[in-house]
Amino acid sequence: MSVYIIRSQISLARSLNVQSQKFTPESRNPQIREVVNFWREEPAYQQIKDWLQDAENKNSEVIRYPDYSGITGASVVEMSDKEAARIRKDLPDVSILRDRLIELIHPLQSNTDAQDEFSTDELWHLDAIALNIARQNGFGRTGKNVTIAVLDTGIDSNHRELQGQVTKSYSLNDRTKEIQLTPSQDTNGHGTHVAGLICGKHVGVAPETKLIDGLLLPKGISNLSNFVIWLNWLALQQDVNIVNISAGLRMYADEMSDVIDTLLAVGILPVCAVGNDGRNNTRTPGNCRNSISVGATNFNNQVASFSGSGKMSVNNLCYDVPNLVAPGEGVYSSVPGDKYKVESGTSMATPIVSGVAALILEKYNKNISVLNLIEALLTSCKDLGVDKERQGRGLIQVTAAL
């Protein structure tokens, strides 16, 4: 038995005006209904559902996993190779992907040890995005009433930077494929570093933003099928406005772009690391069409050499990634054990952008469209004077956005 992700090849983004969707809590359910109704009326989607139901009724070689909201339009199915061959023959125009590993975008190896304290001079990332100067001039936004889901290695919610910030922690049960409440834990250390940069009391961009801890990557590894299940589940979390993702694989940009679009369609902004493989190399979903794709800069406001970038062609649409860059080389943040450590990677830049997005949502009391939030992020950037292909719109700046 193998696991497959089965989905209509119809692009939801071309059929629904996803850019006009809103982030307010009262918008979520109508937006979910709109997406679910779209799939119910989509012929290929119904053919998949009918085929799977018939196969389940006839034998036990087809097992469907929970689909929660169903907003991605994807069915995650465990089936024999014989059944997989049969559905390919019966539904030749449907996307049928064999499951693959998806892994953490690992930070570059650091030669520094974790430490008990830090100096304010070491928090250069807050200077680079003009947040410190804004605070000195009276800027008071903190990301209040905004919630970000962090799909990562878990979070040490007992860290002094994060106490009271993690509202709930969840993990996926490998046996039942159900997402369930769990005590918070960081299985790798990465998720705590990311969380601190979003909302750490001293090291974070938006210190009153709340987090939902999603253990997508226990010890840094998961499956693409699990990722799809998490996205379907996220849609039902009414308070989630942004999802921060630092995982990736080297393929399926075409197929996953359509899946990422469905998050926007229900009012969740996906902010994703583009990868640490340098020029002409990117990771999915950070290279997807409508992800906010984030690259990394260094202390000198230059694009870091490891920061991924590239030209994409997805469903006949050509575009460059990343969309923008943020501090990601030599950045201090929280790590398990109530300590701090410097790390480097686009995974460090991504939560900084998520934090700025939270500040913008707070400004508008979340009553802003997907299109306008994306525009606010992209037009807030400072041109670094390098190729657009490497920097996108440039280095994110708080003052310009707010």
C-alpha cells in the first residue's frame, strides 16, 4: 500500500477571485463555503470522489485520510499500486501524485553555542527592518489580536520570550492521520527560533501576536500528504490569519501552487521560505505562485549568498522568486532551554515577514483584503540595488508598511 495525493487539475485561482478575500473572523466561514461549493460543482473533483467511494465500497485496498475542510480539493488516499494504476486509467486527466518526503529547510551550520543572554546590539534584524527606530519614534503596534500558525518542528512555549504566546499546540497522529491537541514541545529547536522572531518579547517583530503551534516536522521530516492534511485543517481554525512555513521539497511547484491558492481563498496568508540553495534553486511551497516567498539578507543589507532564487513557470505563468527579503544571516532568537542562539537561513527571514504582516493586519483590524495585504508588504520594501531576481521587491521595512 502506498499513499497518493489525488486532485483535479482545475486552478481554483482562475475560477474564484481569491485576491478579494478578507481576514476578518466573520469572513472565514462564507469563504470556506464558497471554496467547498466550488469543488462540489467541479466535474473532475466529483469524479474523484465517486471513484474513491466506489473503490472503498468494493474492497479494502483504498483508504481515505481525513480531509477536514476539504478546501485544497485534494484527497489523500492509501491504496495498492494496482488501484493506483486503475484510477490513472479511469481518470487520465486527474493529478495523481505519489507521496514524498518534505523536510525542514535546515539553517546553515552555526559555530556558535546557545547562550543565556544577548545584548541589544545583537538584534540587528530589528534595526534592518526599521522597527527599532519606529519604536523610538512612538510606533506602538504589536500584532495584537492576530494569530499565526507556525508549521514547524514544534515550539518550546515555556521559553521566557514566548510565555503566554502559544495558545494551542497540535500534532498529527501517524496512525489515524488526525490532528490533535498535544503538549508543546520542540523536536529540533528550529520552531522555537522561528517563533521568537515572530513574537518574542525582545527578539520578535510582533510581540503580542499569538501562535498556534503545528508540529508538521517532527525532528525535521514529514510527508507531502501530511502537509496537505494540515492545510485542510488550518482553514477551520477561525483565528488563524497567517501561516509560517519553513519546509520544502524540490518539485511539485505546479501542483502545490493550486493548493496554496486555496489558503488565500479562505483568508490565510502563506509566508514561506524560498530555500537555502542559492541562485537558480528554490523549494516548494516557497516557490509557489501566490506564496509570499522570502529570501534572506545579511548584516550589511546584502542578499545572503545562500538565499534561494529563480525564475518559475507554473501553469503558463512566469514569475521570479523570492518576492522580498528580510534579515536571515546571523540572526539571534530563542531556542529550547530558555536560551538564545544565532542561526542563518531563509527560515529566519520568513518569520520576520510574518511578523510585519501581523502588524499590518492589526492596523486594519484585519479588515483588509488578501490583495491589499500582499500589496502593503511588497510596496514597503527597500531596493537594495541588486538584481530583482535575487531581492524581489527588496528588504521589508516596517515604517513604509505602516
